[in-house]
Amino acid sequence: MLNKFYNVFSNNIGIDLGTVNTLVYLNGKGIVINEPSVVAVNQKTGQIVAVGADAKQMIGRTPGHIKAVRPIVDGVISDFEVTEEMLSYLINKTEELNKKMFRPKVIVGTPVGITSVETRAVHDAARSAGAREVYIIEEPMAAAIGIGLPVLEPVGSMIIDIGGGTSDIAVISLGGIVKAKSLKIAGDRFNNDIISYLKDEFKLLIGDRSADAVKTAIGTATSGPSMEAEIRGRDLITGLPKAVIITDSDIREAIRPALNSLAEGAAQVLESTPPELLSDIVSRGITLVGGGALLKGLDKLLAQALKVPIKVAVDPLTAVARGTGVVLEDFDNFKHTLFTVAEDEPLQ
């Protein structure tokens, strides 16, 4: 009875707390916020200058006393206070869209297999930011729910969630994760590999934003029509500005080791999957979600390596956030997919 009362007079919010972007789902309204996970801090005063898109614009362009930081590293909190400020900003911004009497119930998505200490950090940050209740859901589970996989049925579903900091690979059945692996091979790793490659091959120094932009523009996992792009940076020999033309094959060469490691990780999960569930996966295929799923040709590369059909989910970037929304709207049916900090066990 009390829960029904709170549901009427408070908001239910789902948060995909990502390394690169954080998405917020407001029950009844859908995804209302999609902002970069960046906070600009005045180091002289300790005050927050900007959050989200405004803060991202400041990266590499701030005076010495203002620092733009990403408080989520590899999918987990690296700076508790800054994360708390970011969550407070996001929750307050969401609450303004639909003001209610009581503080909101919040579900937060986290990478698979994070430690109890990391889980508590997420819980405490959300509570301090204004949440009345906080529940944790593993991101591959949330993504699978968000794209409509039959996670509650006795059938094997496999999902690969390629985010900014981590890639989560999971086999799901009967509302639980049967086998899973989390790899620190994702969008940030691809960007760093591109930066290193351009240093070695072109003696050109570029920033993370330039690497991400060229990866999005001409990055591919498999061979296809030739593409090229101009990229500007600093000449490591002269120290002066320099522009070079790079091709899709350059990007492919740069990220090949990371892609091979991702395929190996997925193969290891498949090798440890029970035969009955493996049969389901072979017949139904594997689904890619997350920003990394948008890398051209990645589905073909993984299909060739794993000998299993691969498909990219519709709107893969929002799968986790949409999954938190489904759970919020059908809480009783999905509550056993959630965790609480008190016992760190699935809810009964």
C-alpha cells in the first residue's frame, strides 16, 4: 500500500551511468536526459562550474584552475564527490520536468561483476544526490530487457554491451546472468589505440575528441569501400600544427588488437556456457548494444570469429536506459533482477 502511495507522489527514475554518457529515464516520459559524463570543477573553490554537455565543451580549453573531469572510469566511480554532484544535477533536472511530493526511486545500471565496494559507492552517491530508494541492475541485464530479449524465460540469450569504458558479455536465462565477462576494451580503448597509432606512424599528436571523431567518421572493423579523412594535430618532430590524411585501413589497423581481444573474450564466455543454452544462442544469435556496436562491420567480424549469428540492436545507445524503464514500469515482475547494497543479493 505504501509503495503505491509513493509511486503516485514520487518519480521513478532509471540511470545508465556510463563512462562517456549518462542517460536518464523518467517513468511515463521515456529518456529525458542524455548528457556526457563530464563535470567541470573550479579547483580553487571546489565548486562545480558545469555538468554534462557544457562541461564537455571545456575539455582541453579551460584555464589552469578549472578542470573538466570524467568521474566514471571503466564504468565505475573514480571520484565520489564529483559523481554525487553530477547525479544531483541529473536527478534535479529530471525532477523539474515532473515535480512530485517525495524524493524519487532510482535504478542505476552498472557493469557486470563490480565489487561490493564499487556497488556501495554507486548506491551512496545516488542516495546523497537525492534518491529515496536506490536499486542496482547489471547493464547487460538492463540492456537485454530494454531490447526485448526473453530474459525471464528458460532460454539462453547472449548480449555484448560495448560502452565507453567496458564491454560486458553476458549469457542470460530465467532472469539471471548465467555466464559473464567484463573487459576494459571499449570506446575509450579504441580512441587510445588510434592516438598511439598516429603517434607511431604519422608522428602526429591528437586528442581524445579528435580520435573519437575520426573513429566515428571512417572507423570500420572489416574491409569495405575505401574512406579517408583529414585529421589535425601537433607534429611531434617540429611541435607545429600538422594535418594528415588517414584512411579506414589505418583505423582498422589501430584497433585490430582490441577487436581481437573482444572476440576472444566472447569466445571464452561461449566456451563456458552450458550446452543447452549454447544451443539456444547458436540458433538465436548474439545481440550487440552500446555505442561500440555502431562501429561499422563489427557484427560481421564477430560473426566470422565466433561462428554465431550477430545482430546490432535497434538504437543500441539507449538499450540500458530503456531497460531500466521497463523494470520501473513492471517492478514486481523484474525486481529479482535488481540488487540492493544492504545484502548485495537479488531482491526476493
